[in-house]
Amino acid sequence: MAETLLAVLLVVLRVASLGGAQRCLGDTECCELGELEKAGVWLSEGRSQEPQSCHFISQPTRQGEEPQCQGRSHGPPNTRSIAPWRYREDCDSTRFPRRLVQAECLCPHCVSLAPPHHRDRRGNSVRVNASTAVYYRRPCPGRPGAYFLEPQLYPVAVACVCVVPQF
């Protein structure tokens, strides 16, 4: 009973903390840019929203070296997989959260489990997607300088897997 009460209280406090920014969530309830930014940060659960350029964030390669389509016997799961991938930031200044991390397959085919772990064309490397809610900043009709947040489901690639090719 106490756990349920605590959970309800936390939800109420979270909704209350949004305050007036809650009205930014529809084209009939427009907000000024500052209030919209606060709502977007709140909806992004406090994640950093500083605009920065996107770049690859996986393990660094040696200078001038391209990521290899080859399996490894050590390192994080994304490099030891038979469908290796790296992570890339997906940036959009009109979206909250502005930055999402996407998996990017390094090989069109799978990698052999047998050393030296070269390409195995009997399988294809494909992305595994999950959907997450994002909010896009949209201009309010008939109100210059006012905006609203439009919720949408957005596909996020979380990993790559090896699958049997379709014929």
C-alpha cells in the first residue's frame, strides 16, 4: 500500500512540476519560445539540450582507420557481435530530445564466428529498431513567435543482428 501511494505521489509531483508548460502540448495551446524550451527539456527528462554537432560516439579508431567489418574477441558487445555496429548521434534542433543515439551496422553481411572473423555472406546484418516518443517544435497557426510541441513516435536503432537473407 505504501509503495503504491509513493508511486502515485511521484507521478503527481512530476506532472505538477511541468506547471504552465503543459499547455505547450497542442496547437490550440501555444507558448513563447522560452516556455516551450522548458517544456521540451522537462519532456526529455532533463537530458542536456545544448546544440552541438553530431558525431560518432563509439570506440575511437586509430587515426585514418575506417571501422572494420570484422569480429573481435574483446571489447563491448557491439564490437564482439557477428553483426557489429557503432553508435551515432541523431541531432535535430526542432525535436526534444534533440540528441538521440542510433546504432549503425558496420557490415552488410554477418561476421564469421571462426577466427579470423571475416565476412560471412550467408547472413545479413540488419538494425533492430525500437520506438520512442519525441516532441517536435511547430509554429502556432496565426501566432508569430509562438510554438507548440507535437508528439510523435520515432524509430531508434538500438543494435544490429545477423539474420537469414530473404529470397
